[in-house]
Amino acid sequence: MSSFLTLLTQIIPLALGAAVSPTALMGIILLLSISKRPKLQGFGYYFGAIILILIVVILGILLSAGVTSTSPTPDPILAGIDVLLGIILLLFGIKRIFQPQNAPKKRFQGIGKESSNLILFIEGLSFGFGMFLINFSTTIIILEAGKEIGVSLVDPIGKLIIVIILTFITLMVCEVPLGIYLLFPEKANKILSKVNKWMQRNGHYLMGVVLIVIGVYLVWVGLFKLGII
């Protein structure tokens, strides 16, 4: 249980950082506001994001294959990866602060009413997958989380629970708008449009600060493992 709690305390901050994604948020708000079947395509978007996150987590676990947290000395390659990912996040964070977030293109306006539910769902799924795929900062954080899960001594069931928690927290950026739309369908567009406008004006500052904090943390952890600090 102590190993599980230790891993959980490592994963939750990363998941919260990954959840700060203005691009993904604006993408699902756009989809919900212009889609002819917003609930269907909204859940498609959500499942597309889940698929991408699980792929990245698996890559992170494979990256740490053969290494455990009880190794006598930290693996220098994995420590170096921590430093590298931290530096990348730092650069992304600085860039994001000085670069306002662009809203996603309205690629769903051309869908006709005659489109089948399956086609609409797949369109939403592909959009969600694509939005998270191009959101490199979130992907990098999830990769780091997958690496931490991989090196942990937590049993497979415990790791599965951690992955579920990681996915759930990361995708609050989708779950909250979907929940608002399901609970308040008549007021949802008004509420979400205000959120969208705020994120367009301020989201890059919020995301930039979060990325810098996580980047500094990863660099510090990597250098500590290497014995440099």
C-alpha cells in the first residue's frame, strides 16, 4: 500500500498539470457548440483522448522496461530523460507565455445532417485524438507519468488503478464541459462560450506557468538522480 500511495502522490501532480490544456478545452467547446449531435461527438472526442493517453502511458512504461525504483543506483538514461523532458517543458512553458493560444479550426461545420451516428462518433473521436496528439506538452507530461508507473513496484492491479486515476484527472478538461452540457443543455453554450473566451485570453499564461513548474521539477529530479545536485 505504501508503494501505491507513493506512486499516487507522484502521479496526481503530473495529471493535474496535464489537465491544463487550453487547446483541448477549446477543441471540445468548439465541437459541442457547432456539432449537430454534440453529445455523441462530445463523447467521441472524449474516447479519442482516452485512446491517445493510453498509448502514451504504454510508451512511457515500455521506456522504463527492466528498471525498478529499488535499483541500487538510479538508471542514468531514465534520469537523463527526466532532465530532457523537463527542459522541453520549460521551453514550451516560456514559449506558451509569450504566444497566445490559437483556437482550433471549425472543421465540423461541413458535416451534413444525413451523416450516420457512427460517422459522427468517429469524427469526434478522431478530432479528440488529434487535438491531444498535437498538444505536445500534455503528451510529454503523460509520458513522464507512464515512466514513473513503469518503474514502480506497485502490482499490476494497482498500476491499472493509477492509470485510470491519471486518465480521469487529465481528462477533466473534457469531462467538465461534457458534464455542463449534459446537466444544463439550455445554458451550456452560454456558459462554455464565456469559458472559451477567457481561455483564449488567459489560457496561455496559465499553461505556461504550469509547464515551467513541472519542467523545473523534472530537471531537479533528473539532476538529483544523476548526483549532480
